[in-house]
Amino acid sequence: MSLKIIKEAVAGKKMMCPKCEKPIQKFEKYAETVDAVREGLGFTDIDSRGSRVTLTCGNEGCDWTERTEFWSQYITD
Ligand SMILES: [Zn+2]
């Protein structure tokens, strides 16, 4: 359901551009990855937010764009 989270974050202007600090205007789905599973000693960590997207700021005068699977870091509450 990560794309839904991204979509709502962009629509709600909660996805912020790290360069100009204005809301990111656009995103494009790049790949839906299989949920990342990290196995360590005695634990298994499953990351269900495994979508890669291309984020594009889209604000005037800002050319920031990034393809990332760590998009949650740009969401503010
Ligand atoms: Zn920007």
C-alpha cells in the first residue's frame, strides 16, 4: 500500500522537497519491489513500504528529482 501513502502525502502537501523545502508536486511509480526482508540474529524485519518512485519537486526554479525507495524520509507530519 505504499503508493497510496505516497499519493496521499503528495496530495496533502506533506512530501517535502529537501532542496527548496516546498511540497513535492509529482511522483511516478518506478518499481514495486518485493517487500524487503531483513534477517538478523533472532529477528526478521519486514518492510512493507517497498515501492520505488521517482519524486519530482516541480516547483518553479527547483530542478530536484530523485529515484528512491526511501521516500518516507521526505514525508512530514
Ligand atoms: Zn524543490
